[in-house]
Amino acid sequence: MHTVWKGSIQFGLVHIPIKLHTAVENKDIKLRQLHKKCHTPISYQKTCSHCEETVEKDDIIKAYEYAKDQFVVLEEEELKQLKKDNEDKAVQILDFVQLAEIDPIYFDRSYFLAPGEGGAKAYALLQKALSDSDKIGVAKIIIRSKEHLAIVRTYKQALMMETIYFPDEVRNVQDVPSLPEEPNVDEKELKTALLLVDQLTTEFDADKYTDEYRKDLLELIENKKNGEETVTTSPKTDEPAANNTDLMSALEASLERTKPKRKKAAAKKKRGSTAKKNA
């Protein structure tokens, strides 16, 4: 597993050498853009609209646009010095809190933390302390010249770090258009909706959720590689239309669709329990 960062975890006077490893991978299928005429990959060049010429890497500088077409130019040496002044190679834990206190909207990326050389004992101690206290650490870390807010938590036998957004990076929900000021919910519809939620409630099992689009796209690509121009996908079950004029009908239809599955699953579970008792 590739190491993306090396440093330490600091809380109080304790320093734990660690290595950072990306915990997840994006499995999106990347498609190239080709010239329709000759199927040659399209390349992208940086150009200046004023000079109407291609710009090389050495001729590009960085700037901040503080108003329309108004810039403050930042020299590379200034940025390097700023990075150097703030480049503390440490995950500095500031506070310990309950995970449930942080809304999921703040979460960004996940990383596994591995103990560095000589850090196994202190690493295990922090992992055990977080696990037994049911707490997480709120920390700061600088990765690739950007300061991140983060949490340190346990994941099975490991420590994990999740970068999270700063509060000013999360947009105000009041800016969302067309939100109802006060919920106007019919009592009968609410009871039916709660019954539907109850019938669909189960234990979370991540393995049962799959990316159907990626699967179908890979199948299409494979078939085209083998000379087949078409694929047949599984027919989709018609869903009841849920709209404001017939919401109750949609809820009731949904309940009817979930009943057989739940009864069948319950019966299967009961048969399994009976079989174990008789064995």
C-alpha cells in the first residue's frame, strides 16, 4: 500500500511516528476523448487568449483574482516560504469528542494510519484508548500545502484519519432554493411512510451494494472488444410514481411490494432456527 505522507500523531506530549495510506480508491471508469475522424486521442494545450499563443510551463505564474480581471500575483518563492513556515509534519490532536457529534456533511477523505519505525507501542496505546473511551480525536494536518481539519478514530484494529471540511467550507442550508419554511405533513401519510421505513429497515451490509452502472459499462466495453456491438441489461422493475397528487397511493404500493420479501425472509430465518434446534 503506497505511503502518501510521513509524520507523527501528537497529543499532549506524546509523539507517535506514523505513515498515511489512502483508505479508499475511486473505481470510476475513465474514458478518453478521441477525434471522431481518425480516432486520435485529443490533447490539451494551455493557451493565452490575449497573445493567441501556446504557453509553456515556465511562462506560467500564479495569482489570486480578487475582482473581475483583477489579480494579485504571487511569486513562487513567496509560496515556497509560506509552505515551509506551515509545514509541520504532524497530525496534532486538539480535542477528543464523540463521533456522533460530527455531521457526515463535514467528511471528505479517508486514510489508514500505520505505525512508523519505533511507534508500534504508542500507536497501539492510542488505538486502545480511543476504542475503550468511544471517542475520536479532532486534529489538524497539512497535506500538499493545504491545512486540513481531521479526525482520528479507530477502524477495526487500526487507526484511521478522515479529513473534514472547515465550517466555512460547508454552504449554508438556508441558501438552498425552495425549501419549505414549515413542514406540512398529512398525519396518515406520515404513519404510512414510517411503516414503510420500518419494513425496509435492516442491518447495514456494505457487500450487498454494488455499482451496477460500472458493471454494465465494463460488460459493454468487453463485448465491443470481442466484436459484439450490443449488450442486454437486466430489465428494471417499474417503480410507482411518487408525486404530490398521489403520494398516498405510492406509499401503499411500496408497502405491498415490500411485504412479500419481508415475510419470505422471516419464514426462511424461522426455518433455519428450527433446523438448528432439531440438529
